[in-house]
Amino acid sequence: MFILKFKFRPILVIALAWIFTGSLAAQTPKSGTSQNFNLIRWNHGKFLYGADYYPEAWPQNQWAQDARRMHAAGINFVRMGEFAWVKMEPAEGQYHFGWLDQALQTLAAQGIHAVLGTPTAAPPAWLYSKYPDIAAVNRQGIAYRFGSRRDYSLLNPHFLAATRAIVTAEAEHFKNNPAVIGFQIDNELGNPYCYDRYCQAAFQAWCRKKYHTLAGLNRAWGTIFWGHTYTAWTQIPLPWNTLFGVVNPSLALDYDRFFDQATRNFLDMQAQILRRIAPTKAITTNEMGMFDAIDYSKLNRALDFVAWDNYPMFDQRHANYFGPGLSHDLMRGSKDGENFMVMEEEGGLPGWTTFWGRQAAPGLYRVWAYQAIAHGADGVCYFRWRTSRYGTEQYWQGILDQDSYPNTRYRMIARMGKEVQRLRPWLEGTEVRSQIAMLISPASRWAFHIQPLTKGFDYNRQLLAYYRAFRRRGANVDVVFPQQDFSQYKLLIAPSLFVVTPQLEAKLSAFVRGGGVLVLTYRSGVKNGNNVFTARTLPGRLARLAGVEIHDYDPATTQRQAIAMNGKKYPAGVWFDILTPGAGTQTLARYARLFYRGQAAVSLHPEGRGAVIYVGTEPSSHAFYNQFAALAARRAGVHLSGLLPAGVEEASREKAGTRLIFLLNYTGQPKTVALGIATRNALTGGSVGAQVKLPGYGVRVLIESDSAAFTFRR
Ligand code: GAL
């Protein structure tokens, strides 16, 4: 009956559903159960050290030995159950949690607590067969077949009903179990995008809620172009499956916002059930660092703490610590700088379905885990306890292999298990502090996916280039989002700030006038919030603040270009904004080639008590960024140390009067760091001189509590 009705009036039902889930979301407590969630206190006073465990895939007579081995390695935490829907609910409405009770009991006997996944990432085959339309549909309108995971439509009413039922049953069953300390919602939310009829109806309802009138929507999206004017809400299409794959960028950006919000509503709906039934348990979800379909800074408002999945060796060069470092900082920044945990830390050789990746020296597993801690993690949980014998992920190693032999990775992880508990008193209460921040604009990132400037454009590469230059000198770097408060920073780097709203313009102006140094790069201020091209002179709303005008630009295709700064030349590419500096704006670098040779490429505009540096291109050599970081920091009054040896990272956490300095060597060769101050080794208590020697893959955690030296270092 419902289905029949639904068929004839989809927009009405979906619109109601959308408004309903939207209002549910609004009731979700804003910031979990507490501000600044203390993960160590929550984990019964222990540094959270764990493994992702799948007891459902192993004979029960192996569980006790697993628990003993975990305990021996210092493991006090597991995450379980996130793909076990069919085991929890083998047939509709029949719940079987007894096996999980037994697993929890076996683990608890060894002092191990658990976060349980809500299993919605893996809907059972029976659910697909009963409601075939829960399957997600791709851009071409083709539904996925059963056989993967997270291939559901997150707006399908049957899927939502089944989700509410299983989450309710799970929360009811475990709400009083002391071995369960929290829940992880789903697994790596954020895709696939949804293109089914439910999504289309919900998108139309979302547009209606945002624009109120069709005239308003048509104006905002500029639908006069090619006569795309809509005369009924039901005419609004989903983006992309068009002739030549063209799309109205305004519609596409709103679709990205809609999908972001749909994902948020799905998480909020689960969070609300869990909070209502099991209010003493903490709530998180496992996220993906630089993954950008979701605006984590909004999603994470409903969580108690942020957790994410860190696979540094999956696609990185082994000594390149900048990518994972930036991801940690982004994850920390996505919840106002609060400490977080790694829910899946790489614990073995990656691969996936068909091919293996590259094996790393066992020592690196420890260095990467320490990196997480150095960047603010108060918990590290390795993926996975044991490599699977079955299914898609046979080519993805856990700590142990299928034979459970206590191999070198196990021994390395056991060594670290002892260390982290010794470090716990030092770690607890410390946080990462920084004077420098990178501003990430989710709207700009989405808009660039819709219209990348040139084939070579990569928003994240720019973030990393600037980030790397500051980290090479041992500076902590935060990540902030447009709606957050960034007034406390001295230096703010906002690469390619494509989409600029009046609110963001006002915040950036206040930041600069108050004394901050803002770094903008090419293609800033081009679009308004509707992804419509500005009618102002570029860089649009930022032109006055930046003290430059851009009347000509040259997208790099095959031509070579370079910029000259302080008598040195640096190669540059991707895009060349040809700057016309205003009165009082200095030129820091000029183009060295082509018809605009000699014209300004980088400018500095003093404004109020601060300044704006505009970099009109993307230099491609590290040498430029090293010079630039020194220049920008000097201008902002930020102290930077000298360059660290290649492959060595310095990062710090602090609390009143004490700073912990982490030195991490990602290479197999010994390295020496000229720290310039005397410290104590947090693990041994021994004093350490100003020159610190690190063995290959070595880690030092040093305590600096001398207040004079502390002042000097800042
Ligand atoms: C993560 C995911 C895990 C597992 C892991 C290794 O992205 O959350 O379930 O698939 O990758 O493949």
C-alpha cells in the first residue's frame, strides 16, 4: 500500500521524509556528551591501544588465545561488528547478539574493552532481496548488484527503516554492558553518491527548502543559460548523466551540499537512537582524512570524538610523512582541534582485492603510529588483528597472518604497547598548539571537482606544498574550516579559495586587520556561494584585501614558466594569474618567461595590522616553498627553526608548562637533529643534549619543561 502510494506521489513522501530527517538531525546534541572528550579517561585511564577484530570469522575456540595474545601486546581495546549485520540479524527482526556477548566477555577477561560498529555498512543479502531498490544507483542510472559494501541508497525508506531497527536493537542489547564503551556508526561514510529516484525527490525537496521559490532558484543558478529554467520543482534533475557530461556548476555544487547533508542526516539519525537508548556510551565514526565528499567539520558535531583510518603506506612513498601528517591535522581540526583516535592504523602490508602493495620495514609501523600520537591522537587501533582468510581483503595484512604466528609486526606492536602506557601520564591532557593554520574550503574543493581548472590542478597538492614547508622546520600546523574561529592564528594559508561568500570575506578582513598574515593563491575569489562567476574584478571579493587586480591569466597547458624571487628563479605551473598590484602593494616575485615576463606573480599587501600575500601561480620546487615559508613566517612573527634532516619529523603536544617533542625518523638511516635545547627522554627519564641522535626508524619523545627554554623555542 505504502509502495503504491509512494509510486504516485514520490516528491511529497520524500519531501516529508527529508524534512523529517532534517528536523531529527537538528535535535541531535550539538557536541556529543561533553566538550573536549578525554579518550584516555574514557578508556578506563589507559592510553587506548587496540586492534580491529572480527571474531565472527574465526572459530570460537580461538578467541581466548586471541585475547591473551592481545593482552600480552598491551592491547586494551578492540573495534568489532561493523560488518556483522547478517550475524546480528540473520532474518528480519530476529536478533542474535549472543555470539558478540561471548566475544566481549572473553576479551573483557583480559581487560579489553570494545567499540561496536553499527553494521549498516554491510546490509545483508536478505534485505537486498526483499527490497531490491535499496541498492545504490550510479550516475548512469544503473543499480549496483549485491556483493560489495556500502552500496545502499542512504535515502531509501526501506533501508532507513531497517537501519533504525538494527541500531535500536543493538543499542538496547548492549546499553548496560560495561565491556562496550562506545559505538562506531557505519564505516567510512561518504560514498557512493546517490542517483536513484529517492535521491532525486529528496534533492528537489532540499532545493525547495533552500530557495523557497523557483524564481529564486533560477536566479541563483543562472538557469537562463541554455534555457534551463525550471517551472516545477519536479523538473530539477540530478547532475551528470547528460549529453557530453556537461552540468550546471551551481546545480552540481548544491547537489554536493545535499549529499553532504544527507550523509549527515544518516549519521545523526543513528547517533540520536544510540544517545537515547545508551547515553553512557560514546559515539564516533571512522573517517578518511583528506577524503572530500563530506565536510567533516559539520559531520563531527554529532560525535563525541573524531576517529579516522590511517593507511600511510597504502599509496605513499615510505618516507613521505607529510600526507598522513596533514590528514591527522585535518581530522583534529574538523572538531575544533580536539584530540582524536586512529580507528584503523595500518598494521600490515596493504593490497586489497587483487594486487599487493609494498612491504614496509616493521619499524615503520611503530613510527607511523607515533606520528598519529604526535599530531593529537589519544588512541591507536591497528587494522586488523589478523589477515582474513576469506573474501575481498585476503590481500590486506593484519598484525598477525592467517596462521597467527607472533611475527615481527606483532613484536613491534607489543613493544609499542608497553611504551604507550609509560607515556600515558605525559600524554594525558596535552594538545597540539600552533600559530599557523591551513584553511580548507569544502565548497571550493567541490567546485574544483566540478570544474577543475586544468588537467594538472590538484587542490590537495597545493595544501601539501605549503604544509610541508612549515613542517620541514618543525612547526605544528592546524587545519581550519571557514565557519570556525581562526582569529587566534598568526599565519593563515588559504590556497585557491575559489568560492568566497560575504561572510568569509568579512572574517578574512577581520583576521588581517587584527594582525594576521593571510596567504592566498591563484584562482581565489572567482565564485560566489552559488558557484556563479563573480562580476567583480578578480580576485573578486578578495581584491581589495589582497591589494591586487587580475585582468589577465594564463592556464598552464604545455608552456614552461618560472618566477624570479630575491634573485632566484623557481619553476611554476598549473596557472598564472598576471597581477596588477595596487598602490602600497609590493611585488615579491615576477614571471620570468613568455609575453608577461616581468609582471607580478607574487604580491604582498600590508593591510591594517596584518598583510595579504597573493601567490598567482603554483611553484613546483620545494626550494620556493622553503624560502616562502621563512618569508611569510617572519612577516607574521612566527618563529621557525632550521630545516630538519630529510625524512625526519618534529611535532609537539603541550599543556601548561610542559611540552612533549616528538622526533620521528621515517628512514632506515641514523639521523641527528639539532634541537638546540636540553630535554629529558619521556620513556627513560634520561637527559638528552641539544643534538639528538635517532637510529633508523627511531622515535624520541622528549620532555621540555624548563620554562625559559620554552619561551625561547616559541
Ligand atoms: C578501510 C576500511 C576497512 C578495510 C581497510 C583495508 O578503508 O574501513 O574495513 O577495508 O580499509 O582495506
